[in-house]
Amino acid sequence: MALGTATAPYEMRFDAGRICLDLLATTHPEERFGSLAPLCAWITRSGLVPPGTPLTHADGSWLAGFRELRAQTGRLVHGCLSAPARPYDPAPARPHELAPVRPYELALACVNEFARPAPPVPRAVRTEDGTLVRELDGPPECAALLAAVARDCVELLTDPVARAGLRQCEGDNCPIVYLDTSRGGRRRWCSSEVCGNRERVARHRRRAALTQA
């Protein structure tokens, strides 16, 4: 099977509300980007490229690039969660000393650099039955795909309203960060069907145990 067409063998999560947050979810419950096939499947299913886009030109550098962007995006997102108002507070430098470079600033510079290239160029193509479908103007380069995700991260973290909706899932041992767009901001889990259902099952078992005691 060609790279970019495999989907069924790889469990993917796309319920975080932003593509940059969906990227972070690829480490849970285990590393999803262990090889090129699942990475290309994620690229397709995330909507970065239209269905059927060939990704046979992908190589190992794609894995390294997406993992690096994921790590730096995670530092920025978790920095906002831990200190939403001021995620970075540089220590004052002593006379004749350079100010220390903090991990948050390094991550910020890295994500900004990833965002520099132009993202993939879409075009509308008419099919035989006259329907317009989206295709890319050419084979997508890794830098262009990374730029699309990095730009989503930049837009998310520079939008005060969206940034205020960042939430850490309350499920046991779940590291997924999602964007809460629910009315009243009452969403508690990354997914009601996954962590939410586990919590309901655990709650039922606790009640059953108290009844039998």
C-alpha cells in the first residue's frame, strides 16, 4: 500500500479542536509517528492534504520535522496552560551579562521559523461530472506541511479568546490538550466517548462497590 493511503491500522485522534493540538495528541497513549506510514496517514486524515494526495516522496526527515514541531508546540501550549497571562518571565540580566534564553523563548523561535515557508497551495479542479474538488498545485513538501501546522499554532496562541479556551483533559493519565468551545466552557474531557466514558464507567463501579459494601 502506498504511503499516505493507510488509515485503518492506525488509531488517530482528531478531537482537540485545532490541528496543532491534534499533533500533540499523537504521543498518547503511545508514539504514533514511529514510521512514515502512520505519519502520512495522519497528514491525510488531518486535512493537511486532500484525500488521495500521493505522499510517496516522504522520507525520514519528515518524521524528524513533525516530531520537532510537536515538541516545540507542546512547550508553548503547556506554557500557556501553566501561566496563561505571562507564560514567559525572563530573569533580569546582570551588568555585562546576556539575558538567559529560556525554553519557552527557544520554542517560540522554533515554531516561528517553522511557520515561515508558504503552506501547500490548493486549487479547485473540476471532475468528470462537473463537481469541483480540492487538489494541491503540486506534491506537498514537508516544510510546507509543517508551516501549515505551525501557523495554526501561532494563530491559536496569539488569539486571546482561543487561548483562553485551552484545557487539559481531566481524564486519568491523559495528557491531551483541547480547545473548549462548549457553551459556558464546561467541557472536561478531550473526548466524551473516550475519557468521558471511562470516567462514567469508573463512577458506576464506585457506586456499585459502595452498594455491595
